[in-house]
Amino acid sequence: MRNIPLAEWLQQTSDPHAKGAPPLNRWLSEAIRQTIVSGRLKAGLRLPPTRKLALELGMARITVLQAYERLASEGYLVSKVGAGTFVSDTKPDPTLLIDAQHGTVRRTPSSQFTPSRGAQRVLSRLGVSPKQLGAFTPGIPDIDNFPYAIWQKILAKAGRERNAGLSGYGTSHGLPALRHALVDYLSLSRGVRCTAEQIVITHGAHQALDLCIRALCDAGDTAWMEDPVYWGARNLLAINAVQTLSLPLDSQGMQLPVQTLGAPPKLIFVTPSHQYPSGVVMSLARRRLWIELAARHNAYIIEDDYDSEFRYREAPLPSLQGLDHHQRTLYIGSFSKTLYPGLRLGFVVAPPSMTPTLAALHSELYRGGQLVLQTALAEFIAEGHFSAHVRRMRRVYAERQAVLSEALRRHLGDKVSIPDDPAGLHLAVGLHGVRDQAVSDAALALELVARPLSAYYDKPAQAPQGLVLGFGGIQIEEIEGAVQLLARAVEKAQSSTMNVND
Ligand SMILES: Cc1ncc(COP(=O)(O)O)c(C=O)c1O
């Protein structure tokens, strides 16, 4: 058998003495493994005796022995008594590839990955912002003002608890203490009527929405939703193969269909407190109409109350759930805007008859967990820190919204129309005389996120033009500079459109 220059090949993989390299026996087993996987060290080849390889590599023989033993235990090498150590043959047995029905060898599948049709639908309309920080990323709160010191103290205390239950998956509903804290908070501040048994804690509102869709709809069923709509709702419905009917808005919120078109809906998705992204608040009369219509169609309403805590003038209207005497509303909430999005905690309040199903599905589909976080959050709410933080941030955001509106007026004048939005962490600004996608591209080149409003519509090519500008993640003193940059992006988009039209 010919001699293989193994020491040389191994040294070509990486330098065992480089700074940060692993201990020699680990380096050696990794280098041999790589040489086998790359195909250079072929099946059946005999490895040099340990003494020889140790000498060539300038290592102790025990190091080589340990590496050979480890690779033998992982199945890369076999040692034969009296004959030496050989590279194992791990090629699949070709008889396993024979098609049982036709007796032919199956074609090797191409390595080209084809996403599922549902995945392709999502990939064709991506919604996540290209940057998750700073001006004007929508959907993010101010993390600089978060009371970290208090939170860390409460979190550390929860983490110190020697409670085996907290390190497991937990019950399928989520931590009882957190659900009880939520019942009081939701009833006082949102008019939500529920017991702790009706709540399922989720990893954010997005997951809560996925859970509700899966519990309510089969592939091919129909959902009605707002137009424009939260991109997450569109994508979750798409991947679950649910057909959608997009219903336009007027000043009172999502309009009822003039006539029933196609199949009746299984679910109706709305953001009544503060329509996302337009900012329209659904009137009380419209809420009542939707509740009756849902009952008539035997459908359920999903009320996504993602940012209702931040209302800057009069008190918010009570939740649609609290008005629904038919008990056909699933209320979804999130801590992403009130605390921070990386926390990944949200919840769904479901009608009593549905909660056991939702809880069981949550466990089966996503598993639970995060119980230390849930314990800390329950205490953070119960001790009043949550309400205090929300009250404080309401003032901060109201001021920021006013400063942003004023700066937009000054720097962009009649190129934009600025809504008189009473709530939220973003403004959906109308754009005149320029395509919003072009502005968004020009803004991104200046490190600014300015999401095109048309992208939230069912038919972006025919949609109104505008920008969705988040102000949660930008400090007040940075707004002026960011708006100046945005004005430059608008000018750039305008001049490039003119050049194309010239
Ligand atoms: C309207 C709307 N619903 C739901 C979500 C998702 O929230 P979460 O971070 O809790 O998943 C967002 C996030 O921005 C949102 O804007």
C-alpha cells in the first residue's frame, strides 16, 4: 500500500499552534475528520502508525492515539488487530437505492433545494425590515429608556430560584402567575374580559397569530384581513395555505364587504385599536358591526392589539374582545413594544371553549419554556414597574411623534402628507410625486429604514404611495438629522425617476 503524506495534508488544514487553536488532540482529530470528509483521505486507506505520524507532526504519540480512538468511536476509522488503522467505508449501500417497485436505481436527488409552495409565497413578499435598529425601523420601542436595573434585579432573583419546574417546558398555558397578573392589567387598561384559564402565553404576538390560524383554518379556507395589513399576518396565512380577501379601510376602520364574495371566512384579522400600518382607529359602531358579522358567518375575529398602550390623547376605546357578547374574539397582545422585542413574550386570550385546544397546540407545535422570564415579568407587572414604564414612555413617544411630524413638515413640505395619528410608535406618511419603493431604496443607501407603504397592500403596484416611519428606536435629538437624510433620499428618488422619464 502506498505511503500517504498525511502529516502534510493535515498541516494544510490549519495551524495547530495558531493563537486560539484547540488542544492538540482535538486539533488533530478535527484535521483528520476534515481530510476524510473532503474526500482526500479515501475509504480503505491505511493511516500511518501512531508513532510515525507523531514524529512527523512533532507531537506526543498519546495525542495521536487519542485522536485515532476518538475518530474510531465516531465511525470515521476502524482499527484491525495486527493490520493497522483504516479509513471506514461510509458510502451508502447501493442496494438501498433500488426502487422497490421498478427495480431501478433511483436517481441521486439534485442538491438544488426547492422551497415549498408556502415558503415561496412568503419569500416573494418579505416583510422583516433590513435593519432592526435606529431611524426609522417600524415596530421597535426605545430600549435606551428601558429600566434595565430594576429588570435585571427581578430577573436575577427569578433565576436564583431553585425550582426545577422553572427549568422545564412548563404547562401548556404558560406560567399561572403571569396569566393572573395579565387578567388584572387587561381588564383595567383594555376592557378585556377573561380569566387566567383563557390565556395562553406565547413567544410573541406573531407566534400567537400563527397558533390561532392553525387552530382555526385548514388549507384552502378563507380569511378576511385589512388592506393594508401587518405583513406578518399575510405571511402566516400564506404559509398555512389560507386564501385571503383584503378589505379596504375608511376613516372608521376595515370596511365590511358590500356583498359576500366566495367562501365565508373562518377568521377575520383586525388591528382595531391602531390599524397597522395606517393608524386608523376603528370606531365603536364599526366594531359592533364586525362582531355581528363574524357571528353570522360562524367566524372568529383575531384582534391584534399590538401597541394599544401608546395612545397620546383621549383614553383608548375598549378592546373589541370586551364588546363581543358572542365570545368569538381572540385577543392577541405583545410585550415587544412595551418592553423589548427580543423578550419574545406575548399572549392570546381565547374564548373558554377554545383555550384547551390552543394550549395543547402550543405545547405540541412550539414547546413552552422561558419560565424564568415569565416569572420575572409577572413580578415586574405585579410590582407596578410595567405600568410605570408604559406611563413614562407614553410621554416620551408623544413628544417624539410631535417632533418627527414637525421636522417632516419643515424638510419635506408638500411632498408628504402627515397623518394626525393619536397613537403608536410609527407614522404612515403619504408621499406625493415619487414612488415609495425608490425612496425606500435611496434611504437604505443612507443607512435609513423607510418602509414603502405600498408594500403593505394586497396589490402594491396600484397602492397609495407612502412611508412607514418608526420613531420608537430613535432619540429625540437624532430626529432632525434623520429627517434631513430622508429628504435627501426623496430628492434622489425624484431625480432618478425624472432621468428615467427624460
Ligand atoms: C401589527 C403587529 N402585530 C404583531 C407584531 C408582532 O409582535 P411580536 O414581536 O410580539 O411577535 C407586530 C410587530 O411589529 C406588529 O406590528
